[in-house]
Amino acid sequence: MTMSLSGVFRFILGFLLAIALLFLAGAGLTRYMLARLATPPPRPNFPNDPSPTAVTSPAASPPVNGAASPVPSPATPPTPAPSPSPTAGFQARVIQPIGLIVRNEPNVDAAQVGSIEFNQELTVLEENADGSWQKVRLSNGTEGWVRGGNTEQMN
């Protein structure tokens, strides 16, 4: 049983070719799967979320009946001007289980000036026009803004 040299060479070449094809297929599949897994899902949009990413772009909604597309909105919504509400100036406590971030302006991009823990007492000084932000004073005298709906008025 003698094997010719060309038969051995053909066997080795075929074996190496098969290994190379398996390696390339595996590398391609791995790259495809990693690209699919590395892409984060789209951010959910909630109707009461004032963040700029929640604003739907005009390009996302097609024009109706051939009407001209609306003028694009600015990237960041203007911060609502604070206005006193009839319920302002009351003692409250934090009902958000993770606590609250106190900011220097009624805006999620504003600088953080403090924080307040769950069930801690504070004084609500005023609310902005739509009630989404409340100006508060903490027990240490710090004043700032917190998201509305996270405090409960105390009796």
C-alpha cells in the first residue's frame, strides 16, 4: 500500500482548505453576532418625559395628504419658566424609593446641587407651570429643583 506523493499533498491541501473555510465561516458568524448584540435597543419614549430624546422628529412622521412637513423642533426643549402654584409653600416628604436628585435649574441637564433620601422631609417652595418640576428647600438650607410627582404633601 504505497501512497503517491501527489496523493498525500492533495490530502494535506484539502485538509488545510477545509480548516480555513471553517475558520472564516466561524469568524464571520462571530462578527455578525457581536454586531447584533452590541447595538442597544431603542430608548422608550414616554408621554411625560421632557428629555430631548423623547421628542419625535418630524422626519419620523410622514406628511399627511401631501402637506408640507412641519418645521423641525429645536434639539433641546426650552426650560419652562417657574411660576408659583396655589399649593406651593408646604411641607412634604419624598415618596420615590430611590431618593431624588436636587438640581440648580428645572432641567435634567442642570447641575446637581444635592440629593435627598426616601421618606425625608423637605419644603416645596413652588412648581413650574406644568407641574413637572418643584423648587424645594432641604433641611440643611439647600434650595433646588426636583422632578414633580415624587413628593407627598404632609398634613
